[in-house]
Amino acid sequence: MRNWFKNENVQMTAIALATAIGAQFKINPFQEDYFRIGLGVSILLFLLMIMPHLSYVKTGILTGFTSFIVQSADLLYDVNSMSVLESLHDNVGAGIYYIVFSYGLSKFKDRFHEIQPLLLGGLITCVDFSSNLAELFIRGVLNGTSILDMKEWLYLFVVGGLRSYFVSGLYNSLAVRQMRVLHAEQEKRMEQMLNVNSGLYGEVFYLKKSMKTIEGITADSYDLYRDLREQDMNQYSHRTLGIAQQIHEVKKDSQRILAGLLKLYDSEKAVNMSLSEVLNFATKGNRKYSEMLNKRIEIELEQQYDCDSPFYIPLLTVMNNLIANAVEAIGSEGTIRIQVLEQEEDVQFVVTDSGQGVSEAKRNIIFEPGYTTKFNEVGIAATGIGLSHVRDIVQSLEGHITIESVEQGGKGTTFVVSIPKRNLVKGAEVEDSFHRDE
């Protein structure tokens, strides 16, 4: 049924029938019965505006013919004081109106969404008025009546304007609503893409650090192999060589994976993003995260500095991690305050939570590789990006991260990330450092 209605001929026929039926609901503004205003024009205009893929001229001809048939059929039931011939002449004029009206709209149908609403209403009013003049001319020729009545012309123009602006206003209202829905969907997809890229960026950092470790182990293994061979410890030297070769294979596999991840990351890094947008996505995502954990957490944002940066993904990765850590550090309810401050040549990102705080002993090791406070129900450590990698990302931007914590009084923990402004707004040298070890 749905595929059947997608047929353009069926759609044009439906418009013609709807217009012809709507035209039966009409008013007679003058004493003369030959001039009538019905809902048919409004219906035709609205349906044509929401279906610009149709042929307006064909639709107008079909609508004019259908209107002539339907209105002529009414003569069998309601002739009044007019003769059948005069009524047929009137119906011909009405049919001509629809044809001229549809033809006039076809001249700018592809620009409905581009033309300003006031101008669009004015253009439709002119088309409507011209179509009414064509109808009056045909009726005047067929019935031998005069069409030079300025009062009627003025009324035609006013009614046409009201009708045109009403329908075009309805169309623009629907277009605005559709744009809002589309914008919300695009924002949702952008959020998903940023979350994926943020995770991908963290995984790349993991892998790059692992690559350096693997390279060091491979070099040490070959050195050990040579030392053992020089000491005629062949049994151990061959085993060491085998281990070195296996590590080398792991290194090559890791290089291939890293190359693929870098291609995926680079493909999405074509534009800049403002710090305010980064913070918006980070806070929005972590509000959902706190709700998922059944926590009532208020996230406050104070931003005194903003700029566009090509490194929105690293920044989003850092802020996501710090805010998520704050969410997890808070009990059932609390507050997270995020500040973006301008400090001379640096930009400071401050994340403060009202959690339990971090002990002095842990503060000394919290940025060490492998450190985590997150374990699942069977005691297995979490695999998410840790603070050591957050620190590495910050350092890749030539910045630094510090922690301040007060365990008593419920004042919680404060992380302060400082990054030079020049690296946020330019970042060419920083970008090179990220790809230097590929």
C-alpha cells in the first residue's frame, strides 16, 4: 500500500481530488454568484509545497480537469438561477485558475526553502492574483461580462495575500520543526562519533606506548641473544632468539593495527571545534553516565575562555576521563564543577568533585602506569584509559596536570590541566609529535 502511494501519478490524482472536494467548501464574498472562494486553493498550495518532486504543470492540468468534472456534476443537483451553460463557463474558468496557479508556482518550487518567508508569501500572492485574473478573463470572454471591477480586484489581492501567507507560514512552521528534528539527530550522531573518536584516540595512545615497550624488549632480547652466543651458551641463546623473533612478529602486527587506527582517526579530523562545544559534549555524556549509575549529580560549568582548536578529540578524551572519574568518586549525590580559565599564556581546565578525596599516598602514584581503583565484581581491574594516559595526552600538548585533594570535610578532589594557548589554537608542532613515531 505504501509503495503504491509513492507513485507520482497516484499522488497527483490524490491532490486533484482533495482540491476539487475542498473547493466545494466555499464562500461568496459578492452578491454575484459567479465569483467564489473555496478551500481548494489552500489545499492545492500546501500539498504542492510539501511535494516539490511532482510535476506542477501536470498536477495543475489534472486538478483543473478534475475540478471541472466535480463542479459540473453539481449542476445536476444545484442549478439555481444560472443556466447550465453559464455554470459550465464558470467551471472552465476555475479549471484555468488551477493550471495557471500551478504553472506560476513551478517557476520557483525548488527554492521554497531558500526564499525568505515574507518574500515567499509575496510571490505566492502575485501568482494567486494572476491566476484569479486569468479566471476572470476566461469567464468574461465566455459569459460576456466585464472584469474591470477594481473593488473585486482589491478583494482578490487581499484574500490571496491572506491565504498565501497563511499556507506559506504553515509550510515554514513544518520546515522549522523538521530542521529541529534533523538537527537533534545530527547532534546525536555527532556525539556518538565524538565518543568513538575519543575512545579511539585513547586506544592509539595505549598502542603507541605499547609499541615503544615492545621495541625496547625486542632490542634487549637481541642483545641478550648476542651475549649468550658469545659465551657459548647456545641452548639459551637459541631460546632467546626465538623469543626475540616472536616479539618482533608482535611488533609488526601492532604496527599494522596502529596504522589502521591512525587512518580512522585522521579521516575525522578535518575541522576545528570550540572548547565550549567540547565541554558541552563531555558534560552531556557524563550526565547520562551519572544517571546510568543512579546518582544525582549536578554538573556546573564556568567558562571564561573559548577558542577553536584542531585538537578537540584529545581535549574531549581528557575531559571525559576526568569528569567520569569525578562521577565515580561521588556517592549517591554530589556536585562536579568544571572551570575553563585563562592564566596568562595558559588555559586551565579545572575539574572539582565533592567525592571522598584521594589520600596523600595515592596522590604520589595516581599517575603511574597501571594504577587503577576500578575493579569489577571478581576483582579484575578496569581496562579504560587511566590517568597515566591522560597525563601523556596532556603532555603531548606541552601541558601538565596536577591534583589537589582534601579527604576531610567532603571537599573532594580537584584536577587542574594547564595547556599553552598557542598549542590549542595552532597545534601544528603538537600534531607532528603525535605522528612522529608512526
